[in-house]
Amino acid sequence: MLAIDELIQICETERYENWLASLKTLTLKLGYSNFLVGLKPGVAAAGQQVLIHTDYPVAWRTQYDAQSYMAVDPIVHHCLGSNRPLIWKRENYRLPSESAFFEEATMYGLEQGLALPLHGPRGEAGMLCLKPDEKGAQAGVTMLQSLPMATMLRDYAIEWVLRAQAEHNAPVHLTAREKEVLQWSAAGKTTWEISMILSCTTSAIDFHFKNIRRKFQVSSRQMAVLRAIQQKLITP
């Protein structure tokens, strides 16, 4: 069982690393060895827009993406079109393409699991998938017994993801000078070159970059330039 304080903590943690570690701790406490959180900005969004947070085997995730298995994965299809939890096993993979996919997944220990669909307030769609420690009948018992708490874990965990995503996409206000600094940085100019172009000191340019990084909540100029381009504040 999970305590409400543990669920609140995972929702209110500030850093991604802490959220990920807390999610791992709580899934283990419920009897699951691995988890996957997947979220799309909308049901019809392209596969490239899916955010994945998982501790599934890296080799499997690499193979999954390389083979575009999302298109044939019946668990994904269920979660995008339903609110019902799904305890999945071999019987859920009926089509030949699904059977071949399942056989490959079993090589990585993913033959059973609990899938909890999630649908956000702005049309987001996705799932929390949990892989039980046990196999066979005992795994089924674990998933049934943990279902209420696993559902609460999904809700608290996804609340953090949705908040972080909203903060990441929130529009940033830049001054005219900050936009100039970023635009010249995007053009490949150094601090000294920008200071010459804008007729100011290098210290002033460093000051502007410090404020820009703070506003975008990033640690490098390159990331700030990328975020500014994404928000159409400057041109590439």
C-alpha cells in the first residue's frame, strides 16, 4: 500500500530526476519491477511527439522505436481509445503482426502487465504501464490487488508530467535587447562579437544571457536559442 503523503510528494517534487526516482520507488513498493509513462499531446498526434518516461530495457525501447511498434501495439491502441484499465497478456495479441511483436517483447520479460490509460485536461492521451515482478497467476493476483493504488499513482504521477509540460511550453517574454542578443547568437556570433555589434560590453552580453537562461529555465545558450526559435521569438 502507498501512503497519501508519498503520492503527494511525487506530484510536488521539483526536479525530474527526483520524480523519476520516486516513481520507481513506488512502483517497486506495489510489486512492479518496471514502469513506462507515455504521453501524446493529442490522440491524433504523430508518434514523434510522444513523451516517454521509462525504465524498460534500453535495447527493447531502441528496437520498439526503430521498428515503429507503436503502430501495431494493441496496448497502446487500447489506452488511446479507452479509459478502462487493462491487465494484458498473450491473449491481447491477436493479429499476426501483434503476435510477432509479442514474441519479441517476451524476450525482454514483457509478457504481462497492467496498462492504465490517461487522458489530460487539454486532450493529452497516454498510459502508465507497469510490469509485475512475478509471472503467471501470481502476477495476475498482484495486478488485481494493486489496481486501486496503481490508479492513484498514475493520477499523481501524470499531474507532475502535465504541469512540467505546461511550464516548458509557457510563453516567455524577452526584451528587445534580449531578442537581439539571441538572434546574433543563433547566427553563430561570440559574446565579444555580439558586444561589438550592439556597442556594449561583454559583461552586459553575459548579463543578458544570464537573464535569458533564467527565463527559459535552461542551462546553456544553445538551449535558449532553440527554445526561442520554437516559440518563434527569433528566426533560425
